[in-house]
Amino acid sequence: MFIDTHIHLDEFKDLEEVLDRARGVGVDGFICVGYDVQSSKFSYSLSIQYNDIYAILGIHPHSASEVTNEFLNWICNVKDNRKILGIGEIGLDYYRNLSPKEIQLEAFEKQLSLAQELKLPVSLHIRDGYKDAFNILKKYKVNGVFHCYSGGLHFLEEALSLDFFIGFDGPVTFHNARELIEVVRRCPLDRILLETDAPYLAPEPYRGRRNEPAYLIYIAEKIAEIKGIDLEELSKITIENTKICFPRYAT
Ligand SMILES: [Zn+2]
């Protein structure tokens, strides 16, 4: 059994089939992550509709201007629902820079302070902004996960020292993933979360095509291989990690 801890289910028109295929290979928990107002509301409604779907609500740096008081108030209104596991995906993306830097920084801090106030963990999207992200994170009492970790060996110690989990996705299966494989090797087992980020970032052998939660197994197999453990042990550890990172998952 595995939990896909980061997925965007609003992107699937054939949702029922996609979920069934995943359940069929042992993926039986889905954490659906919002990235703008519409997808956050959709994640929330799915979490109410399905037993095995959970929601994370927030605004991605690409859509940073959507962080309005109205949106933050909406989260405060629904915050007590146990299926809402955290705030995300939030962060900084200086690689694609689809929003101006100042707006990204402001949106990130507003959502971090909401997470701190609500005592909810965060799912972070950071690309090329690790230095700024660490400086900002030190100001808040928040935990969570570096989703699709891309900080390389350089930032791994610092990410771990903040007590964050490290999310690994399809890229660990890519043939040119030498540094990322070293990151997995050095990341303690009790800090690893498995995610697909589907429909994006499909692992080998589906690289370049639409990703789906059933493919989480390929990511799990690769990580088990790197760590020299069997799938059953990885399953046990990563389910436990998910419950520690997102305490509401355990309740
Ligand atoms: Zn994502």
C-alpha cells in the first residue's frame, strides 16, 4: 500500500478510471493539492466526496496574485474539516518566474503565516529560490514537505535541519538523475515522502506522457532499490512518514 502525497486530480477528465487503476496496484490514499483558487476548491470538494482523497489548499507561486483576503478567509471557514491536511502548494519559483518576485514573496509569507496560525503543515514548491525560502521559513513555526525536492545535495542538510520531509517524484527514475539519486541515498528513510505530481512528471517508462497515481509504484521501486530495502518496508515507512508530516491523515 502506498499514498500518493501530491497529486492534481482536477486535471483528469477520466478521474474514476485513473483512481481505480491506482487502487488496483495498491495506491490507496490520494492527497490532492490545490495550486490556485479553483483547484483548491475542487480538491476540497473531492475530499468530501471520496473517503480516500484528502485536500491541501493554497496558491502556487505561478498564480501568486490569487492570494486574496477572500481566499484566505475561505480556508479559515473550512479549516476544521479533518480531510484538509495542509496549506499548499505554496513557495517560490524563480526558474519560470511567471509571477513577479515581490508578489511571489508576499503570497508565500501570507500563506505561511496562515499555516502557522491554523497549525497546519505546508507543501512547498521551490525552484531556484531555496536561499530565499530558507530565510523566510526560519521566521515561521511551520513544518511540512519540500514537494518534488530540487535543491540538490547543496540544500539537503538545511532542508532536513528545518525538520521538513523531502518529496520524491518521477525524476528519480530518469536516466540522468545522478545527483537526485545521491540525494535519495543521503536522505534518511524517515524523511521520505512519495509523490507523483500527476499529471506532470511521469516516471520511466512513461516519461513525457501523462502521469497518473498508479505510476507511484515506479517511483517507490526506484527508491526501494536505492535504499536497498523491499517495497513492503518502504510502504510501511512512507505511510508512517505521511502521518507524521500530515497529522490529520492519521485521524
Ligand atoms: Zn504539484
